[in-house]
Amino acid sequence: MQIPIPFDKARDVVRPEWIDYNGHMNVGYYQVVFDFAADVFFDFLGLTQEFRARHGSTTFALESHGNYLRELKSGDPLRFEARLLDFDAKRIHFYQEMFHANEGYLAASQESLSAHVSMATRRISPIPAELLERLTAIKAAHAALVRPWQLGHVIQAAGLKRAGG
């Protein structure tokens, strides 16, 4: 199996309806387009529509942390990179970066955690063994990448005084 390091097949473009009163892409649409890019990445991981139908399963988002680094305007082409950070028997931890496809700058990043879910029970369920083997290989390949500073980043405002301080 050929494993791209990082995975970089997702592309999109900033749509006019995503632009807000500041003249740039609204923060809510970053989540939307990261979700579109995650679909492409999950297909690569093996979580295809065919896999989901065969196993009666899907994934649900559990948590995401975004960083908005540079603005994007209507018509800007987007390129995404994704990497598998970790997984266990029921969850997948991954990271994505959104780049301006022509100018090359990093516009945003997102760290996410998703769960494998049975559609019959709508509860978190174990990932089938056939997928775990693929995830193991991808995680090992992506471990060679430099760890982004955004992972596990804590939100804070420098210089704010704490209560009682």
C-alpha cells in the first residue's frame, strides 16, 4: 500500500456564500470545508461508503480544535493536508491543515477526534479488524512527520489576570 505522507488529495475553493461582512471566509465555513476534506481523508483511511454500508457503521465527530491563521477570500483555491495521529479500538485522532493552494500559506488547522459508530444502535462501537490493520500502517507512516505546535494547544490570553490574582 502506498501511503502519502501527509495525505494531500483534498481540494476545494472558497465559495461566495462563505464570505461574511468582513469580506473574508466566515469562521463557521472553516469547519464546513474541513469536514469536506475529512471525508476525502476518511475514504483514504478505508472508511468509504462501501465499508460503512457493509458494516452498518459510520463515524461521528467528538471534538475539534481549530486555529485560524490567515484570512481567505472568495474564489481562493484550497489544498488540505491530513495525518492520522492516533487511534484505538473505537476512536480516530487526526489533524488537518488548510493551505491557500496558489500562494502556499497555511490558512488554518484543525485537530479532531471521531468515533466509530454502529448505525443499528447509534452508539460507539469497535472498529472492524480489517480497518485496524490499515490504520496501523498509516499511523506508522505519518509518525515520521514533525509534530505541529497546534496539537493539544491550550486557549489562553497572555497577560490576563486570574480571579483573585
